Amino acid sequence: MKSKFKVFILLLFLTGVSLFIRTHFNLTVWFHSLQQSPCACEKCLSEDKLLLMQSFTSSVDPFLSVNYNLSEDAFNWWKRLQNERRSFSTYKTTVERLFQMFPPTPDLTEPSPDCCRTCAVVGNSVNLKRSHYGPLIDFHDVVIRMNFGRINGYEEDVGTRTTHRVMYPESAVDLDNTTHLVLFPFKIQDLEWLIMAFTTGFTGKSYAAVKSKVQANKDLVMVVNPAFMRYVHDIWLDKKGEYPSTGFMALVLALHICDQVRVFGFGADSDGNWSHYWEKLKNKKLRTGQHPGQHEYHIIQQLAEEQKIHFFTGH
């Protein structure tokens, strides 16, 4: 009887030990999963609670997709940017046509603990001249360039790689087969241009010359969400200016799709003129027009001071 009791006690002890080890192991795994970084970078943007609390709203979809429904309120804000007179119904019909031709969802790399998505946002400021940033820019996974930003002849300062080219019809350029065309639409005609520039050719009129056709890979086309443009204006810029610059919207876009962001080629020259690195400045009083350029620049500086981005100011 005593030996049976001893065996029972031993089994009870071993069961308790086994249960403790399993529980301890599960708690360790659970705690480790809480501690695991959302990306493989030394510091991930998504870990920065201050950025999340102040301006960053991940629930705003940066890009249009076949399943995204823009609110009429957001449409009414967007249609005022360039005096769009057509209706919300026309907008929705145009977007339906858009996704019959282009990818139904944006081509994005999802966040992963095994991956560090690095982004270089390359503006067109004259401050890039003689900067020698080219090799550093090319080092990034994603290299976002703006509008007419030139490469040939400026490689030492601006790099050679482009993965995403931000544009609107009036600033369109031809792309190679590996570069994403990222359209910032300001009116329904911009969406129509995108369709026709890949098919029949665009014949409409605008405030500036527009390319009839564009060379690009239609499977890499991405269209920025008008609600995202409003979010940048209302939240990030506190409604200053008529609407954000293409460059500033591209920067906020990078904050949404990257784990680390480095910024190049933003800001005025030493005389306060906002000019491009490939141009010889003729107008000595060139400013930023409808965009709150100085306010945008201060926000970029603040993000850099708070170590949310790396900002390379140039020579």
C-alpha cells in the first residue's frame, strides 16, 4: 500500500513539473512574441508611439483599390483642389474603369519581423547639387522620385535607381519596366488620363502641356487615395496652404509603407528660393505658390529632430 502511495506521489510530482515547464515555455514564447520587433531594422517606424499618437493614422488607406469606397465628403474636399465640376457618380464610374485595366490592389511589401523596408524620398531641391548622396540613395530598397526629377548627368548627387516615380499628368515622364508609376490625382481628368495614356492616347486640355501617352509597366501602376491627400493636408499640415506639395505627400506616403525613411532634396536655397537641382534659377523671387513650403520644411526638420526620419539637407 505504501509503495502504491509513493508511486502516486511521484506521478503527481512529475505531472506538476511537466505542467510547470509547459506553462513556463508558453509564457516565454508569449512574452518573446510581445517583445519581437515588427521589422528587422534597428528601429521601426511602427514602434514609435509618439509619431503614432500625433499625426500618423495607419487606418487611412494610402492607395485606391478595387474594394475601397471613397466617401462623398472626401470627394467634395478633393474636387475643390482644381475646380472639378463633375459628380461623385462620374468619379466612381471612372475608378471602376481604372481597375478594369490596372492592378486591383497596390503592389506593396507587407511589414515583417524578417524584413527592414528602407525608403529614400528624393525631392528635387537645388540643395542636392554637389551633395554626393547618390550611392547612399541607391542603397535603399525603395527609392521614390518626384515628377521631372532628372538622373542623367546628376548620378553622383541623386543616384541611379528609381523604384517609385510620383507624378500627375502635367508632370508625367516615361518609365522603365521595373518602376512603379504612382499617380497623385487632383481631378477626375487625371484618372481618365491614366487610362488613355496606356491605350488610345490622351487628347484633353489642362493648365499645362500633358503627355498623350506614357511608357510604363501597367502592372506596377498605383493611384494615391484622395482621402489620403486630405489626411495629409488636414492632420499633418493642420490645413495650411491650399493643398500639400507632391514631395510632402510622398514623404508621408513613405512613412506608411516603410520601416525606415531617409529624406533628400527638400527645402529652399540659401536665398529662400525653391528651385530644382537641374535648372539655372532665373526668377530670384521663386516661392512655393499654393503649397505651404516653409511649414512643410519645418515639419520635416521636426521629424528629423525627433529621430523619426533621417534628413539629409545637402551641401
